[in-house]
Amino acid sequence: MTFSWNLVTDLRDMWQYEFMRNAFAAGTIIAIVAGVIGYFVVLRRSAFATHALGHVGFAGAAGAVLFGVNPVYGLLLFTTAGATGMGLLGRRAATRDIEIGTVLAFMLGVGLLFISLYKGFATEAYAFLFGEVLGISRGGVVFTFEASIAVLAVLLLLSRRLLFASLDEEVAEAKGLPMLALGLAFMILLAVAISIAVQVIGVLLIFALMVTPAAIAVRVATRPLTAVAVSVGVALLATWGGLFLSWYPPYYPVSFYIVSIAFSLYVAVRVILALLAWFASPWTRTAPPDPSPHSG
């Protein structure tokens, strides 16, 4: 396929193939979930947990391949178990790095054992390293949709308390919020979200959808709802753009395009905000002080 300036025609050509329709459907669903939950990931400073759970999921996928089970189920089982362990061992999100690292090391060791025991080449498990959105079936899209609806529904129920706890854990605990239960619930939601997101972006590149859009959002928006909308918008733009560009030669992986778009947007926002602050600072320094009614 060659690029034309008639985007409607190009999109129609893409969507005549079922695998592209499935990819766009799954990518859209996952981008929305990643954008919403990613906002709380950034607020709770849980980026390392996101990274760790992605790797834990790879160990689960490897175990599923070893026992002849769908890798998605093994990934979901291990991420949920890993998230539960991280949540129970570390009471506060901001000081959970040691517990996360401990669980991650153990799970990676188990994953290495599964890979060594498997006699063939674990293609299905390795596909989760970088994502395989173009290989998602209709059944995979349905599973992704159902899991995403469950995650968003629970997150909506917990959103007010979780937002309060994410902004100031000490005050929230003093107010009597169940911090351990909230943290554990969020970690399990994050595990499920990661389990479906790695189908698009892969274990090694999970930051592109789970963290980068939200990192952009918190820099350009102050209100939570606005920040969530920006995060979802950036995740959708990166996912759709990655799928669109991968349709044309030289046919680079979709994950590469998604990561590149998200990273480029993040760098652009940082540069623009830095330039705005730089241009505004001389005026701020030289502006005359406000006259006081009590002066003179």
C-alpha cells in the first residue's frame, strides 16, 4: 500500500480487512482504559509498579504456554497475583518500590523456569514482549471489551476516594479512608488493565500507553476530568496513528509507531511549556509591584 492524501479512501482500504478492524477496535478500547487508569498511576507515583507488572505478566504468559493454556489467562493470573502481593506488602503507593522489586525478581525467576522447561520456541509468550495487536481475533476483541468495562466500572465506583488518597495519602488516612483496601483494589485494577494493554503495546513498551499520555495530561490540565480526557485523547492519538502508519511501507511494528508518537508528544509538550515559562519569566521579574493601599 502507498500513502495517498485521500485519508477516507485509505481508511476504507484498511478496514476492508478483518484483522485491521479488530486491531482498531481493540486498540481503541485499550487506549481508553490506559488513558483513564494511567492518570491515577501518575498521581500515585506507581510508574514502577506498571513496569513491574508488565514483566510479571510475561512470566505468566510463559507459564500458560508451558501448560498449553491461552497466554492471556496466564498473564492475567500472574499480574493479579503480583499486584496483590505488592499491595499487601506495601501499604503506601509512594514507598512501595522495595516490595515491588522483590515481587518482580521472584516472578521473573519463575518465568525463567517456565521458559527453560518449555521444549519448543514459546512464540506466543514472546509476542507479549512487544505486542501483537494485528493478530487479535474477534474473540480477543470481545474479551478485551468485557475486561475493560469491568475495570472502568470498578474504577468509577472508587474514583472519588481513590483521587483523594492519591493526592494526599497522609490526610486521607487521617480521615479514615481504608488505604490498604484502596491500594490493593487499585493494584488489581492496574493488573487487569496491563493484561489487556500488553496485547497492543507489549510488556517492554507498556509505559507508552499507561504512563506517557497521563504524564502529558498532568502538565497541561489541572482539573481531574480534564486531565483524564487529555490522557485518553493522547493514548487514542498514539494508538490510531501507530496503526495507520504501520499500514504503509516499510511496515515497521505498530508498537514502534505508538511509542514514537507518544514520546514525541511528551517531548513537544515539555519544550513548549519550557519556552512559555522562559518567555514569561522576564515579564514576571520586571513587572512593577502592585500598589498597596496602605503604602505612602
